[in-house]
Amino acid sequence: MHTNKIKAKLKQRETVIGSFQYISSAKLAEIVGLCGYDFIVIDLEHGPIDIESAEEMVRACELSGTTPLVRVGKLDPHLILQALDIGGMGVHIPSVNTADQAREAVRLCKYAPLGHRGLAGVRAADYGLRGSLSDYCKQANDQTMVIIHIEEIEAISNLDDLLAVDGIDVYYLGPTDLSNSIGRPGSRDSQLSAIVDDALRKIIQADKIAGIITNDPEAARRYLDMGVRYLATHAVGWMATASISFLTALKD
């Protein structure tokens, strides 16, 4: 299987920057990858992407040298299995609120003896045509990333317990879902900012990898200065912003 470039970078305490993509397009994934992002999160939760299209997007990421990750819709054995079997190098798992859920996330992503992921000669294993499945399982356990979403107030309350779970690669803060969880959907007020910042600091102080998403360059720089090492954005949003700026400049 492929080497997980971003996992290697994170082990070296480097920072990685990537983009979510919820549009079903392998060509767009390839273009975003060629822009220089470290990873692309193929979003099966908030987009209309099916698993067959996601597989083509994984191939496009590989062609452009970008690490393909997959966001599944929920903590579900079948969804996680498919996301990894098509070649995803890790999964984003939403709404992980308890230590038991976090441990289950790890088990679903790992082969025995670390977990109970189902085994077959799938694409991620080169269809069983290169090397042994035994060697593949060891490589997959080492290379696959488990990224859990801290996006509900219950997860914030249980953050100490979540941080004690072995096998989590990134603790990813979801500000939009958190705003919904505290009863102010879409807000970016001081209360939400304090919750997010406190959680990020706690993750970083525990010597774990903190992740977050933003489309604001100033906020991105602030997060990086705090010690966030897994930063996501929406490349398609930046394409739209650039188009609007271009059109506005011509109309002025």
C-alpha cells in the first residue's frame, strides 16, 4: 500500500494543510491536489459522493501526490470499511463523544490484533496481487489514520477521557457543528471561540495532534501559532472567492 505522507510529516512534528471536497469529481480532486495541499478529505457526510465516485477521487489524489482521506457519515463498521478498502489513508469520523466511541473508532480502522476491521483482497491491498495479506495488514495498521471529530458539547465535556484513548491520530474540532450543539447554529461569537480555543489548547498540551477547519487566513495563522498541526480549508470555496473578486474588480 502507499505510504501515508501526512502521517509521516505529523510524526516529525510538521504541519499539514488540506482541503475538504464534497463535490463528486475526480478531476477536481486532482486539480486541488496539484495546487499543493497535503491531503484531501473526500466528504461522504455532507456531499452527494457515493463510494464508487470516492474510489475514483482516491485515485486522483494518488496521481497528484496528495493523501486521500474519507469523511464517513457516522461511526459505522460498513462505512469505515468501505472508505479504507477503496484506498483511503484514513477516516474522519463525526460526532465521537465518548471514550468508548473513540476506542471503537480505532478498532474499526485496524486489523487484528489492534482491531476488528474486515479483511479481503481489496484495492487498498492491491487486490491481493502484491505481497501477502499478512504484510498488508501490518502496513495498514501502521499507515491508516483515525481522525475523530470533536463537534458536540458532550465531546468537549469528555475531552480528557477522549485524549486518553490510544490510536487516535488527530482530534479535529468542528466549529460549525459545535455552534449548533450549543444552540446557536452558524454563530462565531465569543462563547464559541472560547470553547474551541480551550479545547485546542487542551489537546496540544496533552501532546496530541489538534485539527480544525477555517477559510479565514488570519484565523488559520492564529491556529498554527497556537500549535495546531492539522489544518483544513475548502479549496472550492477559495475558487469561488477568487472568481467573485475577479468579477467585482471588472465591474468597479
